[in-house]
Amino acid sequence: MSQSYIYESSIEKNIYNFAQSFLEKKLKYNPDYIKKEGKIQIQDIRDIKQDLKYKSFSNTHRVILINIDSITLEAQNSMLKILEETNTDTTIIIAINNHNRLLDTIVSRCIIDKDIEKLNTNYNIKSFINMDIEDRLRFIESIDNTQDFIINLISYIIRNYNSIDNVTDKLKKLNEIQKSIQNNISSKLLLIDISLNM
């Protein structure tokens, strides 16, 4: 599973709740926690790189939360190197109000999760998961924006993974699907693929 996440939100409370939920659900111990926020510049990313050179304080896991109001191109290029070189004992959460403001090379290395309060959707993900295959396929035909629905589905499964069977396999599959979306493969075909493999 990816060690890097993009959480799309502009609501400070929800960013904090997502980070806390991540710590509680995915990490069963007390990790080192590094936070950068606001106008992110290259020096902020250099500071993170410097911190990563040292052994973790708790000798367990590190979580880096980068809450972005704005970010320079130089900082993004530097961040890309961190994403490429991150060890399995480090998880990076990038919080931003629109992931399209980030370089495609950064987005492609992360799992995207969207703030439920930010989403403007009438789709009920839980109902979709509980449908039989025929109902799912009919539902897919009725959706106007299948790409948004896939991202929402990925977000739901990540957020509720404790209650979903075979979550590791599903997350691996969804990570592959997200990469396919970024490679402009038909989102409707990808959603059909998800339906057949749920």
C-alpha cells in the first residue's frame, strides 16, 4: 500500500480529524509526527529532509503532515524527491484544497482521499458496495462523472477499511485503478473493473 496520501480539503478541522483518524486506524503505536503548514517553500521541504536524516525519536514510525495553502514549484520538485525516497517507516499526508494544483508526478505517487464535506455528490457509496453485480453495472451506466465516483469510492474504502473484507487486496487494486485514471484510461471501464472485483 502507498506510504503517501493527498487529502483534498480546505477545512482545517477535517484535515486534523483525517490525520488523527489515520494515526488511530493505521498506526497502532505512537509515531513521530512532523507538521508543516501554510505557504510551503523549498526551505520547508529541506527542513523535512533534514529531519528524515535522523533516527526517529520513538524508533517506530514517522508521519509527515504538509498542510498547503500555497506551494512553490521549487518546493514541489523537492517534495517529489522525498516521495521517491521515502522509507516504509515514513508516511506522508499532503493536505490541499485542490490536488490539481500539485505536479502530476506528485499526484501519481499518492493515494487521493477527499473530504466528504467538500464533495458535492448524490451517490451513496455504501449502497453501491452492497449492490449485486447487475445493479452495480446499471448504476454505472447512469453516472455522469465516473471519475469522481471512483475517487469517492477509494476514499470511502480507505476511511472504512476496518469494516471491509479483504481490505489489503482492495486497496492494492484501487491504487492500481487510481494510477490508471491518471493515465487517462476510461473511468467507466475502470469502475466496471472495480465492480467485477469487489
